[in-house]
Amino acid sequence: MSNEQTPPPADSPQEQAPPSGAKRTAGDPLRGSRTSGIWVAVLALVVVVILLAVFILQNTQTAEVRFLGWTGTAPVSATLLIAAAGGALLVAAAGALRILQLRRRVKRERKRA
């Protein structure tokens, strides 16, 4: 017996399957679609909402909040969520400004060319 393996025939499924890093073609039944992308996003959102509900239910203690002379009490979960939302807005604003800056630069470079 020989240790050499014979190559599979040309019609074998091994040769027809795209490599793992290859882009799938339109005829590929396993390619991603817009519907599958939305389905994944909905599942991710459901997981986030469940985790958020657990967070809120576990952090019902009140905390004193002071901001620009305003003083009040609020649940710890609400305080943290508002702070996180504010941080997310700051990041989104910085990202949007950077995108605008890059678009202007590209437009300027196209006019020069």
C-alpha cells in the first residue's frame, strides 16, 4: 500500500466549495442576504435588551446626582445609562465630524485632479 493520496475527481464537492476566505457568489445558497443581516441584528438587539433589563432590575438603589448646579436623586441604573448615552453621543459627534472632514478633503482632491 502506498502512502500517497490520489487527488479527488474534478466533480467532487471539495473542489466546488469556495475557500473559507473567498467571497460567495450570487448563486451560492449560503450567501448572506439583507434579510439574514436584519435577522442577526434583531437577535443581537434582543440580547442587548435582555441584558439591559437585568442591569436595570439589579441596580435600583438611588444615588445623588449633581450636574451644573442641579442636584437630584435617581436610580443608579438610570444614572449610568444616561451617562453612557451621553458618551455615545459625544463619540458619534466626533465620528461624524471626522467623516465630514474626510469627505471635504476627498472633494478638494478631486477638484484638483
